[in-house]
Amino acid sequence: MITDPITSNGSGLPPSDGSDSAVAQRPGLSIGNKERKPPVDHKRIERAVREILIAVGEDPDREGLLETPARVARMYAEVFSGLHKDPRIHLKRVFSESYDEIVLLKDIEFQSMCEHHLLPFHGRAHVGYLPDGKVVGLSKMARIVDEIARRPQVQERMTEAVANMMEQELGARGVVVMVEASHSCMTMRGIRKSGSMCLTSAVRGVFRDNLSSRAEILSLIMSPKHS
């Protein structure tokens, strides 16, 4: 299992015991689960982008590039906004239900940024779980995927983080997360294999231990869409 070196729970976030102090460990979060978006150093990004343009042989003062450093700074603030959010807050509001069958949300579109080359990768995530007396709103599952994706990432860690968070925070009896994505670092540079897709999965609880349960949820994930 891939884990973040700063955490022991594999979620990519500091361990949470539900207390305000645990939440406050995450940079950009204040006590009481209230998010406080820290300022992004736009000017520093602009200076760096200007230097990159010069380094590759461009003229950052020509008309078409005058506003590029500022645009890039705003773009980075948006695509890395997940660095300043704690996705666990979306699993704090749950509903008591006796439902004990699979809940599956398919085709959650996401955009992320590969931390190795700072090039985008994008695709779809499928998140399913087996409740243990508690269910969560479907939109919250999509928000978790989105916020974990919006930071420098690798697909493997992103997949593990979503699965670990669903298992730990929701107390699900089983969790399956499958992510399929196209990576610009393979399609526009290097090997340049357009159309290639990377598929990763993370399986927890009963779906790991029970082969028939695993086969059931995987068949639901892989089933074709109905028009």
C-alpha cells in the first residue's frame, strides 16, 4: 500500500481523531473545521514563469506573453486548491440507514496534475462501498475525489487516499476505488503514446476478503452505460 510519509493512515492527510486540533494540523485549516484558504504567492509564481520563458528562449515582454505569468499563477492557485482543503469534512455528515447493499458512484470526472512533470492527467473515478449502518450523500463522494485530485499527485496515491478515507471516516464494511486516466506526460512527451490509459484500483474490507463480493462490485463498475 502506498502511504504518504507524513501520515500513518495512508490518506495523504494528518491522522484525524475527530478533534479540532487534529484538523488544525493541516495547513490552511483553522480550528473548528472551518476552512481558511491561505494566500497563494502569485507574484512568486509570476517571477518563476517569467524565468522559464526566458530559459526556453522566449521573450516574456512580447505582446502575447505579457499576461502569461499572471494567468499561470491564477491557474496554479485553482488546480492546486486541494492543498488547502481537508476532504474528510465531507464525510462528517452521515445518515443512519439499514441499507446493507453496495453503493456505487461511477464516472466521477476529475482533473489532476502529475507531480513528476507538472503536466495534467485526467479521467474518471469509480467509488463504491458497503455501508455499516451509515451512508453519505453522493455529492460528497464526488467532492472527495475532486479535492484529493487538486494537488500535485500520482494516480496510485490518489486511488489509495480515496479508498482509505472512505473506509476510515465512514466505517464502511468494504470499499472499492477504481481510477482510469490519461496522462499528458505519456501522450505529449517522452514515449508519446496517445490513447493510452492507466488503470489503478484499491480494495478494502469485505471486497478484499470475499471473492464473490469483489466480483459483484467490479462487474457493476465495468458494466456498460445505458443510453
